[in-house]
Amino acid sequence: MATSESSGSVVRRILLGSQLRRLRESRGITREAAGYSIRASESKISRMELGRVSFKARDVEDLLTLYGVTDGAERDPLLGLAREANVAGWWHSYGDVLPSWFQTYVGLEGAASHISIYEVQFVHGLLQTEGYAHAVVVRGQPGADAAEVERRVSLRMERQKLLFSERAPRFHAVLDEAALHRPYGGETVMRNQLQHLIDISEQPNVTLQVMPFAHGGHAGESGAFTMLRFPESDLSDVVYLEQLTSALYLDKREDVAQYERVMDRLHADSLSPADSRELIGRLLQLR
């Protein structure tokens, strides 16, 4: 299960990266020049500033010196963040089946205070039953052997503990009605999945809405996305966009604001939580 320590390490890494980026930009130093100072590439500086890699104390010390941060009162907290940011999260034990670009997401997911998602293709991973998750993994990883499939399913089940933890985030999900009709795993699996959606939607921290076919076109035309908000005031919201072999993490204010407007429209145009449960119940009765 994701602990505050393991998820917190991701947050600290992103906080440190963000502060290093602000310092560099305020001094008018390019990423290329910053990389040269620590014997690294421009792309590594970019990854550091996005919180995608671990931090070496020596690199942080050299960058702070380059940026003119020589006062111990200002340096020491940042160096402390660097040490704390390297604490490994629980998900690292799943490194054999967890891509590096998704490890960042799992850490952010565990640290978020609010998670809002829009999903089209299938039920979101945090809402899947074990049987449904198994069917999704088998469909998505046709070359995986039984052991790998079970590892991937186990990882997904471990992530779901977040919704029932003491630090459970507010979770607001909008599912396109197509996700409720597309069969994964056969009739029994789908019946169990639909019933699980009804049950979990009654959790006090979970809001579930369905975007019905009857609405026609809607604001989610660009596809599935996730918005993450954090309790730390100096950590910006993040929009997560998953691709086939990588992911995008958007944190620029104008990008986040645009996705926030889309999410607000999805919330307004989708069925209410009560009507969504009623629709899922009708689909359950038809199976």
C-alpha cells in the first residue's frame, strides 16, 4: 500500500525540481549550461526539473552554487529535500512490470488529495475488480505469461487500497457509457464489475458519473485524462495523459486550466451520481 513516506518522496522530488527550475530561470541560465556544470545533458536537467529522476547530492550542490545560492539557510532545506526525495516507494518492487514513466504517476496518485479522471475505453484502474483487471491486462499484454499477468493485476489491486486508506483522496470519475458496454472477461466478470461500480460509488470520498450515449458529442473529445491536485500549496496541479509507450505530465498553468474547464463541462453534462448508479443498475439487470 502507498504510504505517506513513499508517495511523499515523489512530491519532494517534484518540489525540488520545480524550485531548481525557478532558480535557474531567475538567473537566466540555460538548461544546456546547467547540464554542463554537472557533467550532464540538457535532457537530464529537464528530467530533474520535472522530478522524473533521483537527485545526487553533489549535483544539487553544484547547481545551487551555479545559481548563486550560497547561504546555508537557503541551501540546507533544498539539500534535505534531495535526500528525502530518494526514498524508494512501495511500487519499486514491481519494477519488472512497471514502466519508469508510470512509476512517477503511481507516486503522484498516492500523494494526491484530489483525483479527477475521464475514461473512455474501459473502467478506470482504481475502480476495476480483480477479474476485470485480469481481462484488461490479458487483452493489453497478449505476449505476457501467467506470472506477469498476475504481477500486473497485483499492482493494480495494491494501488486501489489508496481509496480506502486513512489519507484517501477525493476521487471523481467520469466514465463514458462505452466503457460500461465493452465486454472484458465474459458475463460474470462484467456483472461483478458493474455491481462493484455501484458499491464503490457509495464511498464518501468517491463520486462516479456516467457520460451517456444520449448526450452525443461532449467536451471529452480529446480522450482519457487524469487531473491530480495535492495538499502542498506550492505544488501545482498535474494533468496526466497516458500514451502507448510513454506519458505526458502537464503542469503549466494554462495547460492545466484548459483541462480543468473540460473536466468541469464533463461534470456538468454527465448524469448525476444518482442517475449514473441507476443507469449502471439497468445495465446490470440486462446481463
